[in-house]
Amino acid sequence: MKVAYWPGCVSRGFTPELHGSMQAVAPLLDLELIEIDRGSCCGAGVIAEHNQELADTLNARTFALAAETPGELMMNICSTCQGAQSECQERLDASAEYRAEINTTLEAEGLAYEKGLVTNKNFLWLLVEEIGLENLTKKVKRPLTGLKVGPFYGCYIVRPTDRLGINDENPRDTYMEKVIEALGGEVIDYAGVHKCCGFPIITMNKKASLQMAGTHLADATDADADCLVVPCPLCHLNLDLQQPMAAGEIGRDLSMPVLHLPQLVGLALGLEPKELGLQRHVIKPTSVIDWTTAVVGSADGASSGW
Amino acid sequence: MPDYTLRLRRYDPESGEAPHYEDFQVELDGHRSVLEAILQVRGDQDGSIGVRCSCRAAICGSCGVRTNGKAGLACHTHLEDAAKRSKDGENVIVVEPMGNMPVIKDLIVDMEEVHWKKIRRVTPWLVAKEPVPEREYIVPHEAMVDVTQTMACIQCGACVSDCLTMEMDPLFVGPAALAKAYRFVGDPRDAEQEQRLSDLAEDPHGMYDCTHCFQCIEACPKGVAPMSQIMRLRRRAGSDFHIDDRNNGHRHEMAFVKNIRKNGLLHEADLLPDSYGGKFHPRAVPELLSSLPVVLRALKTGKVTIKKALLHEHKASPEIKRIFDTVENREVRIEYNLYISGNEDDLADDPSDVGGEAPAATATATATVTEAVVVEEQIIETETEAVVIEETVIEETVVEEIPAPVAEAETDVDAPADSEPTEGDNQ
């Protein structure tokens, strides 16, 4: 299927392995990514905090650009983009008058946001709702047998439930577990699954921010997870890049690899770790991959070294 | 009738025993409330169960508990909905006391120790503007609409219970108190708006300590959306009063906005130093030095290259700059508040829609707002039997869109209620 692809900023900035792994895994899922290359940052909640209309206008523009592509849907690979864009879309869809006001600003560029035209889904939602778990399982070449994976969603993709369309029909706050199982892995439940990585307050309250990351990583370690998987690059920054600092903050050694969702899917679909940029992580995924044979699995991974 | 297992967390500090879980079976319809189940068990099986409740109608805010991990009012949570969140098997409902507060006994937490102390922290009363008018203050109608959402708070503490920042930083002023702060910051009769904002911006555990986790929005049974109120506090502090706090809150916001205006996409390498006031700002030096290991790790793993950090690959198009200029140069910020103006689809379905016109976007402090307004204030005692004093004022004025500043559209907020109160929340 063709999708209007919104990679976001961080997947092309400080976590380039996310954008790269998504591009690598897309053909294996029969996804054609049509990048919305003129789009702008979703605002990550910060622009909306500064000026709501500004965030709504920028995202209305991105939606309008998505509508111009032949994509059936718009797909993002970032929980924060999903949450921030859903918030703007909720307001845009609520009032014709407000929409008209926003469109007045977009008019000069010949763009307009039209209600009901663009459905924006995170890669996680698309995997379950469009590609389907059975179909996904069929594509698995290297099942993640024995790999114990802890899901970490990121706040923006699980709350508020009504805005994000999380309900009995679409229990989107359980999709990560379903995908891990479909790929042959074992789901690890731990206290931090739906909690906050702490990234938004890293410049304002570094201590609390790192305590959040450290606590969730430690909880996952205690629950015997081999790795975490995240659909959000901002969570990845706090959980992987900042992990040594987080370990210092909570006073405990941590060595928990954190994978981006497309990386986990890519491994199971037979891609090589290097194609997925797994060498770019601060915490090397030794517990996930035996690099000498590129075998995925935890059984002897820990002893194989690098 | 379905059979539910109520798994209650029991704890009696006077007994000397550790907290433990105890199972009780109840036979009730799924649409009955968790509170009804608890009271039935207390009546029929174990009279020693400690639970606080009063109105049983989601008004008094006394019965906050956690059911299967989520905070809310026990009287406002259907058994069938709570059971859906079960991780312990079919029809098992784990009921625990709210989080972030010490437990007094079983399901009763010490609201005084955390919640009320924090509420008092924000000066939760109006500091009257001088000179005090002989009769009442006359304020623009829409200014009161602006604070309506925070007035819906019934002080149940559910947001405090589930706040993820408070879990790590117990000194955080917290969602309920900050929502209460906006109640006065947004009130034109208050004389100390700037002082209030500056106090909460300067506090290292104040308004910039919120981590955007949406837990309070999810937990609130009354649609107050405390996190949205915190963002409005920040908007007022930064854009209206230009309060440059020591927590880098406003600087980070401005650095982010500037970054996107310039690059279209976020250029992280600039954001960090700019959030501390620029690379050479005295404040930035120690912060950047402490971040050095992180930067080095990013370079080492090839996440980022020096070239990529220094060059700005992305440049914002003139279109994006134009949008920034257009919107930022408006005299009044435009905000569309869903709580107040609703969704056109819902309004179309609702024959009782009084306005009849499409709801307008509400601009802060001035300009266009219409519609029925419910101003509801509730003061609640935290005793076992809560006392509710309710003042309800209803206005059903429809104000045409008028250019700011608004002079004519004034509302006497002390006017007596002359019609039936309508439900303040949008459950």
C-alpha cells in the first residue's frame, strides 16, 4: 500500500537509524513510502504550548500536503508526532469556523485542510490495523524465539484515549504486545510500559527526567527483559542516549538495549542488524543479536560479546 | 448477573501488619459502580474495610481510588469498564488507594498531606483588585468562560494520584494545584496574576516541571484537563508577561519555536544550547559541559556528525516563515477550547444546542465567545462525610463576534442563578 510518510524531525536528526530502518523494512511489508518532504515539525507539544493556533496551522499544512500525495493514509513513526498531530486534528475537525480561519493562513500557498481527508496512523497502528498480525507473522523469516521484549509506548500514543481512538474495537494501547508476539518474541510486562520516559523535562528538571528513564529501565531489567522496543524516537533519546546518565542518577548499573519498532520488525523479517542501524545505539544490543552470526535471540547472545 | 472478584488492597498501620490484597466476590450488574460493590462487600462481608465516600454521584470528589491501575472516582467507574482493564483474569477488579499520597487505612489516603498542601501553595483565593467596587466587579463574559474548565474541578485528587512527575519529584506543585492556579491567573478580577505566574515559573518544581504525560487528563472525571491548564499558565507567563524563569522553561520554549521557524524541522544541535540561553550564556556552560558525555556518545555511535551538527541541512521554506509571522503577529492569540466550544458533530446531534450557531474559537482574554456557560464553584471538605457548597451561575448569552477589546459583552458573574443548573462536565 502507498502511504504519505511523515518521518518527523528526530528520526532524521539524532536517531537517524529510525528513519533508515523504516525505509529498509517498508518494502518487505509492501509499503510504498511517499515522503511528505515539505512538511514541518509537529511542534511536539511545545509550539502548541507557545501558541495553539500556530501548531494547528503548521500541522494543518502537513495534513494538506499529505492529502496531495497518492497515499491511502498518512503514516508517522513517532509517538510524539502522533499525539501532537492528533491533538491539532481534533481541534481542526471540531469547528468549520476555526478550520476556515486556519485555511485563510494556508491559502497563500494554495493549500487547505479538509476534514475527513487524512487519517494519520503511527507505524504501530498501521502494522496491526492495515497490514494485519497474521500477515505480519507470515512474513517473519527469523522469529524472535526466546527474545524477551519489554514494550515502551511513550505518553503521546496512549493518552488521552478518546482523542487517540483507543477503545474496545481498537485497543491501540496493547498493540506493541501483539506485534512482539506476532514476531515470535516473548512479551515482558513491567511497571513502566505506559509511563513517561522523562524527555520533555530534560532541560528543565534533569534529575526527575533521568529518574524516570532509569526507573523504567531498571524495572524492565528486574522483569528479565532482554531489550525494550519503542515507537518514539524521543523516548529512545532518553532511554538509550541518556541511559548512562540515568544509571548514574538512580545509582545502579544499567545495560538495556532499546530498539526502534521498525528495527525489531526488520530483524524478524530477516534484515541484517547493520542495515537497521543497530550499531548506532549507545547501549549495544548484545543481548539481542549475536553479531558473529547475526542470529537473533537471547539464549547465548549475552555471552557472545562484540 | 455477573460475578466480580473485588481484590482490595488492605492496610491498617495500627495493626502492625504489612499491606496485602484480599478477594471478595460480588454479584452486581456491570453497569453498577465500583463504589456500590465496595459498599456491598463492606455491608455484607467485612465491616472493617476503610473507604471514603459521600454523594455517590460524582459530585463530592470523596471516593477517589485506583481501579485496575487507573485513578478515578469509585462511584463514577462502572464495574464492566474497570474489569476490561484487568490484568489478573476475567472480572477481577483490583481496587487500591490513590497513588502519590500516604495511605491512612485501606482505600483512604491522606489528602491533607499532599493534595491540600499543594492547593494552599498556589494561594487558592482571589486577591481582589483595588479599588474594590462598591457593588460587584464587572468583567467580560468571555474572561469567565476562559476559566470555566478549571472551575469544574471537584478536588478528588485523581490527577495527583496518577501524576508521573510527582512520582519522581514529590515536590512538584502538581496538576490539581496548577489547574487551580489558572483559575485565578485567568480571572480578570485578580490583582496578582503576574506574581502568581512568576512564582510558579521560578519554582523548580512549578509549572515547568510537568512532563506532558497526559495522565491527569486521562484520570480527571470532570474534564478539567489539568495539563492543558498548565500549558495555558506557561503561555500566559511566557507570551504575556515574558517571565524568564531560572528553570529554562521559557527559554526552551522560545528556542524551540525559533528553531522551527528557521529550520522547518527541529535542529537538535542548536536546541540544547539555546534552551540554556545560547552557547556562551553563563548558565549554558555548566549545563553543556555536563551534557558533553552525551554529545560524545552521539558522535561516537555515528548518530550525529560534526558536519550535520554545524550545517543546517533543512531550511524552513518562506511559507513556513510566513505562517509564523502571520500567527505570531496577531493582536490576540486564538485558542479553540473543545471543552467550551465542543465539536460540531456532537452539537449537530444535540437538539438542545442553545447557541444554534457554529461555536467560535475563543481567544485568550478578549474576543469572540458564545454559548451557554456554566460557572460552577465547589468547596469540599475532606472529612469522611464531605460537605459540598455549590454556587451555580448560568448565563445563556450569545455574543456576536466583536473586535477586541470587548467592551459591551460584560457579564455580572455574581448574578444569581435563575434556571436549572446543567451538567458542567462533558461525560
